[in-house]
Amino acid sequence: MRIKQSLLEYVDNVKNGTYTCEDFVLETLEHIEKHEEVLHSYISINQKAIEDAKKIDKKIQSGEKVGAFYGAPIGIKDNICIKNSKTTCASRMLEDFVAPYDATVITRLKGQDALFIGKNNLDEFAMGLTTEFSAYGPSRNPWNPDYVPGGSSGGSAVAVSAFECLASLGSDTGGSTRNPASFCSVVGIKPSYGLISRYGLISYANSIEQIGPITRTVKDTAFVLNTIAGIDENDNTTIDNHNDDYLGEIDQGIEGKKIGIIKQMMGEGASKDVVDATNEAISKLEKQGAQIQDINLEAVDYSVAAYYTITATEAGSNLARYDNLRYGYDFPVEGYEFNSYISRARKRFGPEVTRRMILGGFVPSAGYAGKYFLKAMKVKNKLTREVNEAFKKVDLLISPTVPVQPFKIGEKIEDPIALFLVDFNTVTANLTGKPAISVPFKVTNGLPIGIQLMAEHNKDKFLLQAAYTLEQNTKLPEVPL
Ligand code: GLN
């Protein structure tokens, strides 16, 4: 099947006239139709996809200049705004919200003739890591539909893994591109903080989150970054990457590079299969000429607690706008005084968002801030210092992406603390602003295991070179669809 190709293979084939964009999009839509009932990776499908594809083909046939994507169908997490399209954040609160403008990443992808095939499912407002907290029902893991696909960008990872698009965009606040990438055996990156504009990404915890591509290959990730990364006047936290070419020199190798194993992430919380796979990945990198050592990051033990305290605080403030006066849904005000109206309107938030809102009101409040929020900020600073120190000794840090393999749908949903701990390995990159990537490495007992690599801030290009080296030394089975 054509749709099983990588994004770069697609571009070559359409460029050379092996097939048309329309043929490819039709095949993709048929495939989506066949699998969506089980997988549910999309909240909505672009009804004009075929029309869009025809426009691209016309451009190609008439010899007009065509953008780098050549109409490649891309999935977009439904918390990223596409003008005149619904952007629901998988919440009933934004069920009817139509975005009035394009996110910067969307403008840039449009400029390169990417085709948006649909909006991907997620945990409501990106809070979660299984996609079970979507108000529109969970996504399922294509490797085994009884298991969670990870989250919160679960739909984006499922769609890529199940050939329902060539690449997708997710967002990563505490692991949300890397976790589902690991669970679905695809590549997911959380770039350096500031590398990709957040303009048009609906904020959850904006001081630490980034948009990131999810793809089937490391080269495809580099290709997408070439279009979407770099400074943006609409987001003044963005950094100038001087139009870095992430694809160029990707096959540089890692000869002579130093890699640190994060000790805390190979300990008791991690399953034996996951630790074994990580050790295997480490020896493969060693064979490629890397030098390995252990790294001790003590603050990692407190990182999940700090992460949830900080993100709840930011969420409490970011989501305050959903009061049904500024954003919300049609609900009459008669019979309510101001506060009770807002409380009533917020009943549209699901259980996880409600939990975070309550927590987010409490932890930074007068009398408690010192005990919770400020303490969390201290952990964040200590962790950053430790990671900066580590990068004086090594070029890369390695760990499992997630301490465990995918678990069954429903297995942990009643136990928020157990769920939070699944983020143990991913939140450090967010709290410290460093880039991190999950590379698919192994399938054990029919379920995937991903390896996480982390690099110094702004060394995304080097991170991709290392990820590519690992990928080239890995052989994976095809997803059993
Ligand atoms: N699981 C984490 C949370 O619920 C991460 C989510 C994310 O990265 N968006 O906050």
C-alpha cells in the first residue's frame, strides 16, 4: 500500500509523478474510514481534503512552484488553531468553537503546501497521558486496541502509526508527544523551549510546553522542523534558529560523543522489559562509538510533584477564560448570580480538567503558595542546575521514554497518582526547557518501547543526529493492522 511510506518518500513520489496527491489522499481517507471506528484518532476530518488535493495536483501539472510538502496529508492535534475550523481541545466546553485565525505552525505548513487531513483526538485540554480523558471517547493503540495509545497527543500518534496520515503535530507539556510516540512506536519530539511558536496553540502550561511533530521516521521529523521551527513575532518566547537545516548532516553519527544514563529513570519504577530494552539501546550506541557513563539527577525524584504543581497553577489561570462569557457555549444567564453562573458553566469541563482547576486554585493561593507553588519552583531550579551540570560532562542523556509499556484502557483511570507517575521520565525536559525525543526501539509482548534522548538547549539538530543513529540500528516489526 502506498500509504505505508514515509513523508519524505511521499514527497519524492508525488514530485516524480509516481502517483498523484489526490490518489494518495483518497487511499488515506479510505483507510481512515476502515479503522476509525476502533482507533478513533480523529475528532474531525477535513471535508475538503479531496478538493485541496486536486488543487495541489493542478499546481504540479501546470509547472507552478509547489511547497516542500507536495500536499502530504498531516494530522493536527485539536488544540492547535486552523482558521475557520473547529478546535475543540477534546472538550465539551469548546464543542462549537471555530478558530478565527491560523496558528503560526499552520501558516508555515500551508505556505509549504501541506494538506490538513483532520484534527486529532487528545486528552481534554492536553491534560492526561492516555487519551482516555477526551470528551469524545478514547483513542486506541493500533498495536492492540485493548491498550491505551498514550497521550495527551494520542490521536496524533495513533494516526501516524496506523497510516492515517504521513505526519502529525502534537503538543508536549510534560511528555505528550513523546509518551504516545513511545506507546505507538513512532517518533515524537519535544523541541527546545522556544524553537517552535506557540501562537495559536491553546495554552495549558505555557511556560514549559511546545508543539512537536510526530512522524514515522527521524528524517521526517527533521523535515517538518525545517518548515515550522524558528522565531515568530507573534510569540516572543521564540528563539532565532537561523533557519537551521535539521535534515542536513543527519547521518553524522555519534562517534566520540558522551552519553549519560539517567540513573533515577532506570530504577524501581521502571519495568524490567523497559530497562532491558534501554540497556540494549545503550550498547547499540556504544557500538557506534559513543562513550557511556552514569548520571545522577537527584531532583528527578521530585520532578513529577513539581510538574503537577506548576502546571495546575498555570492551567488554573489559562483556563479561567472558559467562563462562558468570553469563551464557552450557549447557556442562558437568567436565574444565576455571577459566581454561580460561572460555576454552573464550568460543569462542562471533564473530571481531569476539573481536578486540575481546583488544584490550580489552591496551590498558589495566599497561605499555601510557599508550601506548594514556590517549593515546586525551587525543585524546577534545582533540576535545571543539575541537568546543566550534567551537560558539562556529557552530550546526551538517555532513558526509557516511559517507565512502563502501554497498559489496558481503564486500568489506571481511577488512580490519578499512578497515572501521574507514568510521566516520571518525560517532565524533566519540559521543566528544564531541553529538547528530548522518543525513538521507537523495540516491540516486546506485542507492545512498543521507545527510548528517550535529551540534549542541551538549542541542540535539536544534534539530538536528531543521535536519534537517527539509534533508528538506523533498530529493526522493528510492522504494526499489525
Ligand atoms: N501527562 C501530563 C499532564 O497531564 C502531560 C500532558 C502534556 O504533555 N500535555 O499534564
